[in-house]
Amino acid sequence: MAPKKVTMEYIADAPTRKLACKNRTTGLLKKADELSVLCGVEACAVIFPQGEGQAAAASRMHVYPSLQEARAMADRLQSMPGVEQRRKKMDGEGYVRERIGKVKEQLSKAERDNRGRETMLRLHEAMLGRRPDLADLTVEQLVGMGWTTENLIQKFKDCIADRGGEEQQAGAKADPPLPTVVEAPRLRAGWVMEVVNAGSDLDTVPCVGTAVPTPGAA
């Protein structure tokens, strides 16, 4: 069964809030350890409990990997130049701005794709005679149709040129001619009577129109 969707808002019930804080603290520390081990990066996490004094909070705070290592990482971060510190820093506003920028890029790409499909549809309608008059189109739409037409014509030319080059290469590598087969002449009709009238020996066997003596014949 899919987990129940959690509403991202403050949990008013104290016991439920403490349980959620405990579970998510354990998960966050585990994720920090996985990030450090799997990716080989330095990571630290410091979580203070809510609603307690400073002394009690310091005694019950959760630190990964340890307080000394986390403090050393914080000191190295503070010693870095300000530009390097803020190079990959992102707050809530920065995250929202980044998401808005990505959504704008996706919207712009979708609009370009739609304009291209609309232009192709107008070209098809014009080719089929369904749009004989282009007076109802704007200048931008006419320019788009002209650019698309020129692009398609150039693609056709390139395809024809490539096909012609392949045919020339195939002709240059043509197979050698096959040996000529000579068909044997057929026997003439009435060859038996010709042999008898000529007084030839009937023991001779005619072949391809001539009399060839059989083996052993005189």
C-alpha cells in the first residue's frame, strides 16, 4: 500500500510532532552517512531539539559524524572566501526561483514545438488545396511557413545527393560479367531422310546437325 501523503505544515499535536521529529532525525543522519560513504564527500548534520533551554539542547542535540568533526568542517567553511561559501548555497527563495526558471524553459520549448506543428499543418492544408488563400495568416506565420518549406526542400536535396552517391559507388563496384553460355543448335527436322538419301551408314549418330561416327564404326 502506498504511504500516506504528508501535508507540509506544522504538526500541532505534541506527541505526534515529537515522534515525527525522532523518525526524521534518524532518517536525516542515515542519509548524511550514506552520502559520505557512497559519494566520498564530507558531510555533517547538526539537529537541535525544540522547546528546550540551551544547556539541555546542547546535551540532547544530534550530530553527525561527531561534534569534533562537525566543528572542524564548520571552521573550514568559515575560513573559505565569501564567494566560495555562497557558490552553491541555496535558500527557499533561491530554490523557488530555480524551479520557476526550469518551468519557464519547459514552457518555451513546448511553445516552439506547438508552433512547428501548426506550421506543418498549414503547409499540408495548402498542399491539399484546403487553404488556397493565405491572406488570413500573420506575417510571423507566413515567415514560419517559408522557412519550413526551404528547410524541407534542402533536406530533400541532401537526400537525393546522398542517394546518387550511393548509386555511383554501387556502379563502380559492379560484379564481373558472367561467362557466356552458348546454346547448342537443335537438330533439323527430317534429318533421318537426309541421311538415307545421302547413302550414309545408319549406324552413324547425328549430333547437332552432323553425323558423328559411333565408337567402333568403320
